[in-house]
Amino acid sequence: MIHHKDRKDTIYFLTLDPILATDVVERLGDNPRTRNFELIVPGDGKPGITVKDVAQLTRDTICSRVLILDVRSHSLPRLQEAYNRVVGFNRGDLNERCYTVLIGDGPPRIGQPNTSIEVFAPFLAKHRLDYSPAVFFYDPFVHYEHDETFAFGLDGSHALPNAIPSRLAKAFKEDEADVEQVRQYFRAVSVPADQRAEVKNRRLAKLTRFYKKRIISLFPADKNLGRWLRKEGYSIEGETLRLNLYPLFFEEWVLELMYKAKYP
């Protein structure tokens, strides 16, 4: 296998979603421990990111220490070829000089009656085999029901939804709230810079409580779901890749993986 030793403190985030791209860029940029890392996103993260924009970056990823891939089911088929190239270019260094972080949705059966947390096991196993990730972040705000994704498809195969998924929408009072506004709220975008860190921490605690209620309602029979709220994530029996919740401990994971790659 080819090894690429000339790697730098560079992160590539490959996605078609400018809203999530902005969230990742600003979260890492606001954190004093990660703000000095170079972060590269396709199309400079502006609206209208294309598959071509992602594909143009695949070979350049050999200079990075952390790769973040958006693997949500709505856009993964369009990006699969590019991701295969990324894994191929970096295969010799994965989990040593280079680490992969995945952000995605979950299996389609989530939320159906009598569904247990084990529904994630084959889903995680496939992503582990495809991308050799160090961590998988489940993002509830990109996980839609089947009928929702079908409706979005009517707007064209290249459209990415911005509506709050129906399983989460009831928790938001404003009918016109969307995912972009939710992400901005939890980043405390409108708060003065000198107060932002404190407000963001309070809102992160609020998001954590919200996530806890949601996952307990989805899997009421499981008594260990609190593990999702910890940095180490939730371990499903028989599967080595754990479940983490985006954006809980996201910056901490990126920082840890950057240093593990820098000092293997």
C-alpha cells in the first residue's frame, strides 16, 4: 500500500450540504483548540456544492490528517464514487496517519414499533467496512422518514432538504423553523462574541436533554441509552464502531484524532 507521510494539520470535509458545512466550519473555527487547523470544504462551503466540487478534492486528501465524510443516505449514492477514491488514496494510512469521521443518518427502520437499538448494527458494520472510520456521528437533523425523502425527491434529485425532520418538528415552536435556523441557534450565531461560548454551552446542554428524550422515546426498552450522550459513544454488542450524536463532543473528537495522526 502507498503511504503518504507528508501530511499536515489539514481537515477535509466532503459534503453537498452548505448548511452542515457551515456548522462544521464554525464549530471548529470557534474552538480555540481547533481553529488553527486548515479546513477545506468543496465549493468553499457555499450554496450549490456539486458532485464535481467534491470529486476535485479527492486526491488532495492525501495531505490531510482528518477526513470528515457526509454519508447521509439522501446524497451518498451521488458521492459514493468520490468516497471510494478517497478511501483508495488514503487506505495505507487510515487509523494511523489519517483518521476518518463520518456524519450521517440512520437505518430507515428507526422509529418503527418494536425496533431495538440493534437495528444500527448492520448499518454501522457497512460503514465501518466501506470507510474504516474512527467515529460515526448520527445526526438526527439529516434523518428523514421514507415518505419525506420521496417528497423531497419531487424537487429534483440534487435537492437537499432543509426542513426539520417530522420526528423532531414537534419540539420546535416556530412553524417556519428549518434546519439552518436550528443549527445557528445551537451555535449561538446571533450572540455577541464575548458571550457566545457561555451561551453555546448552555444551549448544548439543552440539546443534550432534547436528544436524551428522543432516543429514549425511540428505544424505550434499552436501559443504556445514556451512553450516547458520552464522548465514547454507544457500543452495540457485536459491532466495534460506536454511535455518537452530532454535534456532542464533535470538536473534541476532531482534536483527538488530529493529534493521534500527527504523533502515531
